[in-house]
Amino acid sequence: MAKYDDLSVLVQSLKPTLIMLSESWLSPAIPDTLVINGYTLLRDDRDGRRGSGVCIFVADLICSSFTINILSSEIGKNEALFLKLSNSSISFVLGCIYRPPDSAIGDDRKLFTFVSKIADSCDKLIITGDFNLPDITWPLDHNANFDIPSQLLCDVLTNSHLEQIITEPTRYRTNQTPSTLDLIITSDDKLLANLDYLDPVGKSDHVVLKVDVQICFERRRRITSTCRVITNYELVNRDLFNTNWSTILVEPSVKDNWTIFKKQLNSVVIKHTVSVVRKQSSNKPWITKQILKLIRKKRALWRCYKRTGSESDYKAHRVFSNKVSATIRDARCNYEKRIAAFKDVKCFYK
């Protein structure tokens, strides 16, 4: 998660409901506390080795509206995380895959067999990930000859009636031909709309794929809990002292007068009580308007490169991207230094 700060800025800018990452580089040494506010982190780390891994950030809106189950998988040394999201009206499956370039044929067979089984068992399926199969040309030519791993994927797409919607390169590197490594596979292309190829995060050489998922569901009402209730008892005592009880407690029954007294007391307490609701912002406090402006300029430079294909425009984007990443790191570092130097510990725990 070396690009965590850059990712946080992107999330604050786009506010997605789902974030699916391949090559997350998470490990058991990195806790789930390294998360983005407003999201739940689900992950599949690479066992015993550095690098790779996949994870999915799910927005609280989705978590509160769906039951989420992790589907077990037998995929060899490839990394994959499949989630089944369901409620009373709809059910669908999300999958995130990382297939390393040196994946063994046996592991590839396990991976694509599992994908085929998932596709045959659900109506709504969306899979994203880095498949590292650059020899496939998209849209798919079913008459073309591919190597074994690519042919295995093509067979799954054909036999399980799946569609792959990425048609442009997703990886760009200096002095190398752009290649299409990152794919989005779906059981129904009507589930997805408004596909966009955004500039890479930080120093990554892979683009960000942004797409709208067309799934309707009833949003559950959010329950706001009162964190703190403050009553000004000095004002309560003042009002009670100034109350003319002889004109209020006039009933012959002690029980009736007690009821009147309680009602009056509760009314005065409510009058001088305020409820303080603590709201947790999903925004990172060090991400300023100036940083978001730099992000927009970085995207503009990427669009310029995509339009011209010029090596100089690509280098201009990379140089500016590195500058933005450094600015974000410095902003976070300076914010943390200010918090550490501040005497009020409330700012630290906030």
C-alpha cells in the first residue's frame, strides 16, 4: 500500500462505492486499521511472500444494505477474492483477481475452472483484475490463436457466456508498447455503464478503471446514535426554583400531583438539554482544495497523452504525477507533525 495516500485522494475525489485492487501488497503485518473511513476492507493477502494480493473496499452504504459472504476458492497460487452480496430483492457476485505473469498452467486451470463454476451459479457477476495476458486482442477474436493461459480464459468467456469490456491498453511504461492486462468481465454488459480509463495512481504504470455498476436496491435508513447529551443543571434548578408550584400541584390526589411534578420536571430538563452527535468524516484532513486541484491537472495531462500518444506528453504526466505524490506525502506528514505538537490530545484521537 505504498500508494495509500494517493489512493485516499482519489477516493475523496471520486467517492466510489466499491474499490477493487489487485497487487495490493498487503500482508498480515498490515492491519485492517489501514483503511479508508466510510469503507470496510476485505482482503486476500499473498501467503508467505511479498507483493501481489487483492482486496476490496466496500462502502458503508453497501455494507448496511447487503449481507456479504466471502466465497471460498481453489485457485492455486493465483490471488482472488470473491464476494456474494445479497438482500431480500437482489443478489450478485464481485470478484477481484491477480494472476502473476509466471502463473503455472495447473494454477491457471484451477482459476478459470473456478470462474466458470461461479458464472454458472449466479446471474449477476462482475470480475475485475490484472490477468497479465497481453497477447489477447480485445474485442476478442474467437478465430485467433493464443497461448494456453489466454486460450483458457477465452474458453471460459465463450462457454460461460461472459463478456470482457476493456478494449484499450491499461498498462503504460516508457519505451514499451502499451498492453491490456487489466480486465473487467461480466455476465451481462447491461450491469455496467460509463467506463472510463483514468490516469494511474501515484507511480503505478496501470490505469485506473472506473465504471458505474447498474444495480438498484432499497437503501436502508441510517440510524444516527447520540454520542453525548449535555444538560445545563444550573438553568434547570433556576427554572424549578422560579416555578409557582402552588398553582400547579392543585390536584387532591398525591399520585396525580406526582405525575404533574414529573411532567414539569421532564419539560424543564428537556428545555435545557442538547444532544451532541459526533459525525465522522470520510475525508482525510490533509487533503486540501489545492491537492484536489493538482489531481485534476494530473488527469488533464493524462488525457493529453492518451490523445497524442507522444512520449514527451507521457513523461510530462509522470513528472507531474511524482510531484503530486510528493505533495500529498508532505501534506500528510506536516498534518501529523502539527497534531503531535498540539497539546490537546483530542485532536490526536480524532
